[in-house]
Amino acid sequence: MIRFISLCIFLGLFLILSIPVMIAEWIIGKFNPRARDISSLRIVQWAFSVMLKLAGTQITYIGEENIPDGPVLYVGNHRSFFDIPITYTRCKDLTGFISKKEMEKFPLLVTWMRFLYCLFLDRDDIRAGLKTILQAIEYVKNDISIFIFPEGTRNKGEELSLLPFHEGSFKIADKTGCPVIPVSINNTNQIFEAHFPRVKRQHVVVEYGKPIYLNNMDKADRKKIGAYCHDIIEETIKRNADLV
């Protein structure tokens, strides 16, 4: 429980004490948006790094050399709240996560998320969901990477299983030509979700697969890109299971 309480205290203090920082970032953004973007990215990456240390999480990253320069579409499996801090601390440049719409209900947190180009997906409204994907496409065209969990929700099933991937998520790459980076994440649910409310020290493995360029695939394969990435990630998490 000590780790859980420490994380709650740190997160609460960070959000409250960062209010003046948010104001400063907003002012900076009026004159130099790029400077605001990068400083916001580094501030949140620092906060996430502290949270991971408080949780006692050890992480092995594999394949980061596979991430090309420029915007990409990261797609990963999703089993824990910790998936986001674990992956976000390694983002080289601006990256917006696509999150569920319910996250907009959290004051201060949502402000930081908007600074970082996160988008909020209404899973019950097809039209609103399409607008979110279209906005993500515009972000990629403006050199902002997007990270999405195509399962659509946290997977609470067996450890090495994945839910089906939503093919619509991949329109972001299809319409922009940006590469898709499969991200395979092992053992994050054992940090918190498997024994709520305790937070346990765990070893996590994250592997970045080789970039996939949809423009180099034939139409038939492009239509099944979700299943293709699903199989790559499933195979990788099974292979890395012995590393945790």
C-alpha cells in the first residue's frame, strides 16, 4: 500500500503545484508553440519517470532503433494504466495518445493531455469517433506522432492474449503514409491491476517492432493491417514472456 499511497500523493501534488506551470506554458505557447510543446513533453515525461520509480518498475526496452525519424503511428497492446507512462517516457518528440472520452472529466490532468495533443475517443458515437481519427490524421501531417491501443479498452483476459484490433485505428497511417510501429508490452497488469489497490515492484518488457509502411503493401493486405499487427504483437509478447 505504501507505493500506492506515494503515487497518489505525488500525482495530486504534481497536478496542483503545476497550475502555475500550466499558465506559463500557455503564455509561452502564444509566442513560441514549439517551445511550449517540447517543454510540456519533458515535464510530463519527468513526472511519469518519477511515478515509475515510486512504483519500483524496472523496464527493458527492445528495438528502439526501429523507430524512424518523423511522425509515426504507434499501436500497442493494453493491459494497464501504467502502459502510458511506460511508453510515453521514451517518446523522442511530440506524441499524442488517443484516450477514452471519460478522461476529459479529470481537471488539470486533461489540461496537460491537451497540451500534449492527446485526443479523446467516444466509443459510443461513430460520428464523434470519426472526427477524432480525422484530427489524429491532421496531427500526423503536422509532425505529431499518435499512439493508439487498437483493442479499444484495457484487456482483462489472459496474460498473453489480445483482444481483436479495430481496423479503423489504422486509417491514420493509411491516409498519411506514416509508418506503423507495433509496440509489444509484457507484464504491466502485474504492477497494479492484478492485485488492486496494491502496487508491486515488477519487471516490464517493451519491444518496438520494425516499421510497417502501408504504401508498400497490396490493397488486400492493407485491409487486414489490424489483424497483421495483432499477430505481430501477440507473437512478440509470447516470445518475451520469459524475459519478465
